[in-house]
Amino acid sequence: MFDSAAILRRSCGIALACAIGCGPAAAHDPLCAAPARIEGAASGFVAMTLRDYRPVFQQCRNAQDVTRLAIRRMGAGGDGFLLTVDPATLSTSLEHDRCWTCADTSEEAQKDTRFARAALASAQSQGRALPQRSPALRNAGLIHGAGAGSYVTGDLCPARGPLDRSFVETLKQAGPHTPVALSISGLWLKHHGGDFQWLRAQAAGGALDITWVNHSFHHPWIPGHPLESNFLLTPGTDINAEILDTERLLIANGATPSVFFRFPGLISDAALTQSVRRLHLITLGADSWLIFAPVLRDGAIVLVHPNGNENAGLRLFSKLFDKGAFPRPFRPITDAP
């Protein structure tokens, strides 16, 4: 006769083992104890070896019952990786996919999360229409942050000159872990690898807390050309490639892309802002492009260009910083939506 009790005990044991070892890796797996690191990242060659880098939108859970949203999947070496977002804090991290169980989700299913609300609000905030009935928009997206203090952002558009490190040295005077959002273009990173790694060293040493904002790969711009066919509105521009190629390059160089995207020149149109939303990013504008409109009030998102092309703006930033004119504290851009 069959020993039904023994079979039941064996079946329960198998089920328990699978609950521990199947799906997400077990809690004791060292790969799952910290954000993932892709071998070779920071040396630059990973950009060529990241496989199948693609957008996804999945809800994921790990062995500790932590929930995150995956917005990108990729492979490198023999492993799979996720770019994930904490839907409450908006922080991002690179994770081993073996450590998470994921299933497709939707904007409707996530509509009550802070992340989904922020992405939707930024896509619906269309900024200011340009004159002469142009379809182009200026400064769409999140232009003003919540709460007291201010949000310092710097754009690193393609440029011949080096990073203006004096901007960073000024910021560091505010104290350790000073938050700053740096909007980085792929071409700037490709030609300023030393400056980029210097910035990463400032963050690793505790001087700065850097959020890497996507600023497109090529940052197209034709001086004097009409805005409705300039910047990312240039005919033939592939907005998905502009965004995803920049993310891949950031990851290849040891950084983690954030959930924010800033349009070159702050110029877009309704179709572009919806494309950004479909990639599950938050459009970031500014209510104080400092050299043009020094808005100094609580919640101000301040924009300067430390790429060597805006010396007057950086001199003004330093002057106002020394006078204590910026609302304090400086806050991370993830607090703004």
C-alpha cells in the first residue's frame, strides 16, 4: 500500500524548496544583496556588449517581498539585468533579473503610484506654445518642484570645451552629498570620459549626490533654424534611439540612468512628450534657466550649463550662491514631482 502520509510530507518538502529556490533567487544569494554591477562597466566597452536592451513595463517582487517596476531589460555576459524604479521614491537601480519575479503591468494598473502620476502629469504639462501657431512647445513637463528649497540642474550638451569644474566646486560648499541633477547627452559623454569619471568620483567620495538625467544622444541643433524643425524636432530624429542609446552608454560607464528626461533646448511637441511617457520617463523642464530668468523661489528648478558654453550663467550662479540667494536646502530632483 502507498504511504500517503510519506508522500504528502515529500510533496510539501518539494513545494517548500521550490518556494525558496524557484523564482527570485534566495535571500542568501550574494548577487541579490545589492544593486547589480555589470562586469566591465566604467571601461566603456559594455555599450557594445549589452544585448537586447529594450523597454518593458513590469511589476517585480524579490525574495524580501520588495516591489519595484522594471522599465528596461538587457543582457550582458551570461546574465540578464533590469533597470528598475521604486514607484514611491522614484529612485532607480540596476538589478539581476534572477533575483526578481516579474509580470507585465500597465499604466492603468499603476495609476495610483507616485511614479505613474508624475509621468502622466509631466506629459500633460505642455509648457508654452511658440508664436505663429507653431506646433513646437517650450519648456514642457515638470518645471517647478514641490516644497521648500530649490533643485539645481546642469545640462551637459555636446561641447568642445571641458566640464566647468568650478560649478561643482561651488556646489560642494553647500556640504557633503549635495544633490544635483545632471542632464547628460550621449555625445558629451563619448567625448568627455575623463570629466564624467571625475564627476562619478565626486559622488563616490560623498561630495555630491548626482541624479543622471537623459538629455538625448545627439542633441541635434542647427543655429538659426526654426524651432519647429530644430532640436529633437529635426526631421528624421528617432526619439527612441536618442533616449535608449544614452541609457546604454550611461550604464556602460558605470552610472544608473534616472527616470527623468530633459529635451534639448527645452523644445518639444505633444508627440515627443507622449513618446517620453511611453518609455516611462518623466519630462523635466525648468522654471529658472538662470541666465535668462533667475527665478529664486521655493521649489525652483534651476538650470545652468556647466559644459563650458555658458560662462555668464555659471558666474551668475556663483554670485547668487555666495549671496545665499538660492532657497535652501538644495534637494534631489526625485523630490520635485
